[in-house]
Amino acid sequence: MVVIREALTWPTPVLDTHELLPGPNTTLEDATTCTPDTWTPWAEFTYLNLTNIFAQHLRAPYLGPGRDDFNALPLDLRICNEQTLQAAFVRFLMPTVNCCLYGLAGNCHYGAGSRCRDSSIPDWSCVAHDQYINYVPGDTKLSTKFYPDMISSRIDHDRNEWAKVMTQITYYMARFRSRYGFIITDAHLVVLRLTRLRTGAGFASNRSHRSETYYSTKYAADIDSSFANTTASFANTTASYVDDDPTEWDMEPPEYAIIPWNEHRPGKLTVKLALWSLAMMAANGGCHIDYSYPALDSWHQKGSKYVHNISGATKKRLGKYDRVEGPDPVGAGLEGSSDGQVDEDDVAYVSQAGTPVGESDYVVSGDGRQGYHGNDEEEEQVEVEGEEEHTVEEMEGAEVADSADDRDETETVTPTQKRVVVVIKKYRISRKLYYMDARGRQVDTNKSEWTKVHKGYELQGRRHTYFTKSFP
């Protein structure tokens, strides 16, 4: 059975780009404020982080066509302009990504940017939750016209062309109020995250005023009609400023991560895996633009449960080393630090010092396609719908459809150590033992190297703690 993780690491087709010529990129006239002149690495957007957070989802069955079903003729892969490149992506790249997204939380889908109605139309949209809202705008470019190293060039023309493309995509991101976006070429995928620049109290006074007064839906429903009519009349004669248009905000330099088109080595981000992760993050962890963001692998408290900030998974109690952060953690407690797009009334955030030590109560059901991410420690618990909770020890021997032993491959042990679950195997001839380490390398071992712990054995490495349930 092919799982989603395997399908997302299938090699991408080799494109024939020998006919491509250099040339100028599009200048977007509307993008007058989104003009980045530099960018900064997005250090958290890594294979290890993403496969840990979405481990359960990635183990779900892949329901799409096989890797050999996308038969291509030579001319299908010959790229001569941006339109032919876009057609190749539509046929040979996005179907696999969309099949891996289908049926998961959010039900995301990549397609043409034109399906999300707006005066500004990017090449790509990612819709979710059965709504035509562009959660992840994207743009297609030719590698002869845009490549990441342009920003480091000593040639003014190259730097200007880099700025054109970055201005265009960051404007689309701001226009659709999404912190996430991407640029895809025949050589690279560049994923981006946008962050609002924190400014002084007098910043808004320098902005142009608008002739209308805007209200949130919740507030408008509460006010009575007489007050609304009075205010509407007042708005016709008095200008009021509402700082709610991200295209007018000052932004930090965008964060970026670059994934080569032909990357498919074990333990490395591929183009398909990065696009899949970007959609899952935007649809299930929120995509509004803020002044700062919690760590990708972190949780916040909502009511009586904890919600993962990126995957949207929920559980009743945190693991010992789970990280807890609310929105805009850098500016927490500062007046005006949030852009108001998170409902603070519905979310209660706790400090790291106050987090209870415990175990995930969330259980994956069915085929695992609605999975979770959690760092489970100590006593395991299972929550069965319609029944009271029991510990796993109390239910030994019983037939339980959903098992709390479905764990993530990587679990946090200390702030700088990762706990990696491995399977010990035997060589076919020598019968000696081995396992695959965190970098996908085969490592010889023997049982005497491992320490007996609760429900298994541990081996302490330099950067990882390896855990196995048993030996063959």
C-alpha cells in the first residue's frame, strides 16, 4: 500500500527547458506598498519539522494514480514559455499533491488562481473548506527570468527582476490576506511567509483616510438599526481610518525556503511535500498575517482542549515537553500587537510554566486520514466515542478499533533532543541487528546498547534519542 508520504517524494518529471530565453518579468502596477528589497531564511520550514507535525496524515493511504500513470510524451515536457510550464505543472505535479490533500482536514485543492474572484489574479490558488478563498496564492515563473540567487547579483538588472517577482507575489499574499505563498519555476519551488512590521503608535496617522466606516459582522449584528443609520450618515461627512487592508501595511522581509525541482532524496523536502504542507498549514492552522507567529510545532489552549498551531489537531492534555505559544508571541502583552483577526474570546493561552504534563487523548479513527500530531509520554489513554475514558492498561486484551499506539515517528524529548521511533531489523545473511537513523542511514546495533524503558527500549545518540518497542 502506498502512503501519502511516499507519493509526495516521488521524483518530479525531467523538463526540457533548452528553448527558454531570458527576458523581463511582469511589473504589477497595483503593488505600490509591497516592495521587499531583501528576504530572510525560514529556518523552521524543514523536512523534520513538517514530517513530525503531520506524521499521522502522511501515513494515511494514498488514493490517487500511481507514479507510472502520468505518461508523458517528449513534447509534453518541452517548455518554451510560461504557459507551457504552467500546463506541465497542471498535468504532472498538482494531481499528485491534490490527491494527497483529498479527504484530509480542510480538503485543500490547488488550481487556477482565477477561480477566486478578485481584481488581482495570481497563477495559482489553494482553496479549502469548500470555499473559494485563496489560502495560498502562487505564481509560475521561468527559471531564465527568476532564480533565487538574483538577489545576490552585482548586476542591477538581476536584482530588479528579483524585486519585480517578489513584489508581485507578496502583493497577492497581502491581497488575499494570507501569510503563505509560493513561486514555482522549472528549477525551484520558493515557499514564502509574510509578517507584518511592528510600527509606532503614530504610524496610522500617516496613512490616507477612507470615506467609509467598516464594522465587523459580529459588531454590526449587535447594534440597533437607529444607531447604524446615524453612524452611516456620520460616515458620509466625517472621514475615518480603518487599518484593515494588508496591501497598505509595512511588512518585514519575507521568510523563504527553497526546494530544488529535482530533489527527492530520503529525508529531504520535495516540491510536492512542501506544497502539500503549505496547504495543510494554511487551511488548518490559520493563515492571517500577524506581527509574529508561534513556533510551527507548538500548541495553544482553546476551552478545555489544546489545539496545535499548525495542524489544528486537538488533545485534552499536553506532553511533558510540548511547547505552548499564543498568537504574536514576540509582542504578547503589548498594546496593539495583534491585527485582530484571531478571536481572543474563544482562545485562552497558557504559559509554558503552567502547562500540565500529560498525554494525548485524541485517537485516530478509520483509515487514519483525520490524524493528529502529539508528543505522548508516560501513561497512554484512549478516548472511544460514546464511552468513558480508560487507560490502555485497563483495556489490555480488549478489541479496540482505534489504538493510541499510533504515534508520530518523531516525538519531543528535550528542547534540543528529538525522540525517533525506529524498527529494529535483522540482516538476511549475518542476522545482525540494524536500524535506520534520523538521516535515513543504516546503523548496526545490538540489544546491549539499548536501555529498557516504559513500553520499549531507548538508545541515546548525539542529537537524537532512538526508541524501539521490541527486538526481532
